[in-house]
Amino acid sequence: MTNISFDRYALGIAMKSQWTDAEDLGQVGAAVGKLNTYGVAVDLPEGDNAGVAALRAALDKFRDYMSMAVLEYSDACSLLGSGIASYSEDADSTETYNREATRTAASRLGVGEYF
């Protein structure tokens, strides 16, 4: 098996402390992952609502994949200089931090119930 390693210092990548795109994208990715898709379609008064259920399931998958994609962009920003140098060693705690920061921001904005 081949191991791939990335040395940001050997490539001359330096952290830019004024850039916040990695953190911002991380919080957006966490927020997208918490969006409620249930209310986008109303159950029909008759029938098995298979179409409504299929739409909700498709939206759930789209939400999850979109969240993962945005979080990957956040990871890339962290690795390529705008984030913290230690990010690549501890990606999971960074994503946990972003989820918690998103909940805090949503509560301050009065939309915490949506997350």
C-alpha cells in the first residue's frame, strides 16, 4: 500500500492568520448538515405518499453530500495555508468545533431550533 504524505513547510505554505475561510467554510458545512428537510414537502391527504417520502430522502442525501463537500473545501483551505498548521493532525476535533460554533451562532441569531 502506498502512503501519501503532505509537508506544508517543504512546499513553503505558511499560515495566514488574517484568513478565516477554513473556519467560515467549516461552520457553513456544519450548518448545511443540520438543515431540516422534512418540511419542504407536505404529506398528501390520500395515498401512500411514496413520492413525498422519496423527495425527502433525496433532499436528505443532497444535504449530507453538500455538507461533506463544503467541509472538504474547509479542509483544503486549512491545509493550504489559511487555517491552522496543526489542522492536518486533528481534523475531527476541528469539525466538532465547527459544529459547536454553528449551534452557538444559530442560538444567538434566534434560529437554533433549525439546527
